[in-house]
Amino acid sequence: MKSESPTALVVGAGIIGLTSAFRLAQSGHSVTIFDPTPARGATWASAGMLAPSAETSPGEESNYALQSGAVIMWHGLSDELFALTGSRVSIHETGTLLVGWDVSDRRLVDQAAHVASSFGAACHEVDREGSAEFFTALSARITQGLFMPDDAWVDPDQAVDILLRALEVLDVHVVTEVVQSVSADAAGVQAKTATGSFSASKGILATGALNVPGGAVTSGVHVVRPVHGVTMRVNGVDRSSLPTVRAFVRGRNFYMVSRPGGYCVLGATAEERSDLSVQVGELQRLLRDALDIVPSLETATVLENRFGLRPASDDLRPFFEALPLGGWAWSSGHYRHGVTLAPLAAQWALNFVEGPA
Ligand SMILES: Cc1cc2nc3c(=O)[nH]c(=O)nc-3n(C[C@H](O)[C@H](O)[C@H](O)COP(=O)(O)OP(=O)(O)OC[C@H]3O[C@@H](n4cnc5c(N)ncnc54)[C@H](O)[C@@H]3O)c2cc1C
């Protein structure tokens, strides 16, 4: 470690911890990041959509604003990572096509159009007659939809891979262990693992939907609850040059993120539970919705299922809390949008670490 540099600890190497560690290290901090299984939490399951427009929900205007800003930041982050590693996180600016399966679902699309427009999100109606290509591979029953041009997607595996390489270039110390407890005193912050004790000036807890380590007393203002979700990965339909399909199907949400070559991420289930088991019923519902909207998935090959816990806060907003335990902050609550919000969370981490002692 560079002994004269200011030092920081980051607990958790999901997309939030990784981008935070990158931002800190790139700003001259000597960083240690801890995770027994880097990027195998919610980040692993994520579809990687950067979709502020399609994610609008009544009452969540501030979330829309945060996500829109974060999408712009992704471009800068991708450039910085390219400068450091020679690899760029590809940001696929395909937009989103939102469709409905039956009459009630189409009413949900109309409502989404209303909410998105009221937040200032660009969107307009399209139909098969005027924009036939947009409806490639979709059920013939779907003849109209809502196009949201500003949405994009990244491949989270690619982002994680490049971030890890950047951390290596920046000499970040990666400790593949659980942090069991944290503490703080006048000298700074400390983290304990099964094999060692680490100290630094400041620390960030980026533990996603999991409990913060022992000793990290939070203010109680924020709580995080896990929302279980599964994405299924298949190969066989290539809509990668077209808008990401999102649909309401019998009131449920469905999406298909299509990557070049036919790899598709189908998602996502959402259940209020904290166990990581994948249930037959949730897969059945997901596949039923998928086949209704994209019938040609019938012959697609199943690759794998991924599952994770979305970290949801009480008000569904991300938060960055300076803990009463001085020197530590807690970055969580990114819920369905953590990949999107990661560059913003990283900036909040830097502001905290470089802020007043
Ligand atoms: C099915 C699904 C689909 C999604 N799709 C999208 C999408 O399309 N777009 C989008 O923007 N977001 C999406 N999300 C949300 C996004 O994945 C999450 O908001 C984001 O991954 C949260 O990142 P994180 O780093 O906070 O948490 P995580 O990725 O869960 O990482 C937390 C890490 O902390 C580590 N950890 C916990 N405790 C400790 C400890 N004591 N010591 C050391 N390490 C510890 C864990 O091992 C884990 O690796 C999706 C989520 C799911 C589940």
C-alpha cells in the first residue's frame, strides 16, 4: 500500500463497492476492498438495464432524476476505465419498447406513458405499421407500444471484469474474506476479518441487501429489505440492435435484454423474501410471460438462472448514510437500479471520504 496516501476501506464488492473503490483509488486513495465472493450478489443477477424512463413509477420522480444523471455518468466512467485498462464498458443505447399483453396490460402502458411524460422522460407511441422492425420476434398480438429512446443497457459481467482490472492497475488490495466487525476511534476506522485487522482513515459499507457487519450501528433512519429476483439466461433470439423489450403481462413485469449473438436476459421475478432458492413456480411464470411476448423463445437454449437480493429501502430511494460510528458510511437502497446508480454512489463515496473529518 502507498503509505502516504489517504486510506479507505470498502466492505462489499458488488457494483456499488467496486465503483466506489475505483473512484476512491483513482482519486489517490489507498483502498482495501473486502468480499468473500466479489460480484456474486445482486450484481450477478442483474440484467444491466440503464432504464430511467422505463423504470418510472408514480411518486418516484426523484429516482428518475437520479437515474438519468447516473446514466450520463456511466459514459464518463466507461471512458475512464478505457483510459486505464484499454477496455470500455459498452453502453448500448437501444432505448426501451414497452408493450402490454392484454387490454388491462395496455392500460398499464398508458399509465406508464403518463407518468414518464410527467417526469420529463422522452417517450412516444409506436405501432407495427409505422415501426415494423421494433416488433421483430414479438407476438403478432402485440401491435403497438411505447418507445423510450433514452434508455440503454450494459453487460454487468463486462463492467465487473473491467472494474476488477482497473482496481488491479490502481493497486487496490482485494481481500476475499467476510468483514465480521467494524469499529472506529480517533485514529480512523477498523475492519476485522477471520484472519486480520485492517485500518484506514474512512470506510464505506456497500453490503447490498445483507446486514451490515457487527459494530456498524446505523442511525435507524434507513433500513434495507431484500427483494428476491431471478433472471434466466437463454440463447437464441437476437434483437440486440433493437429496443429492449419490456412488457406488462397479466399485470406482471417482463423484460428481455438481448445481446449481440442471441444471448438474452429474461427477467425478472420479484418476491419479498430473503432466501436465494429458485422456485419452480416463479420460473414457470417468467417463462410463460416470455413465451407469450416472444414466441420464438420456444427453441432458445437455456444457459443458466441467476438470482439475487435487491436492496430496497423504505422509500425505494438509494441512500448514503454517514453512520453515527464516525468515519464509516453506508451506501445501499439501490433496489432495482443499482447498476444504473453505481457511478453516482461512487461519487457520493468520494465526497464522504474527502469531506470533513
Ligand atoms: C434479478 C435482478 C435484476 C436486476 N436488474 C437490474 C437492472 O437491469 N438494472 C439495474 O440498474 N439494476 C438491476 N438490479 C438491481 C441491482 O442488481 C442492485 O441494485 C445492485 O446490484 C446492488 O449492488 P450492491 O453492490 O449494493 O449489492 P450486491 O451486488 O448484492 O453486492 C453486495 C456485496 O457485499 C458483499 N458483502 C456483504 N456483506 C459483507 C461483509 N460483511 N463482508 C464482506 N463482503 C460483504 C456480498 O458478498 C456482495 O458481493 C437487479 C437486481 C436483481 C436481483
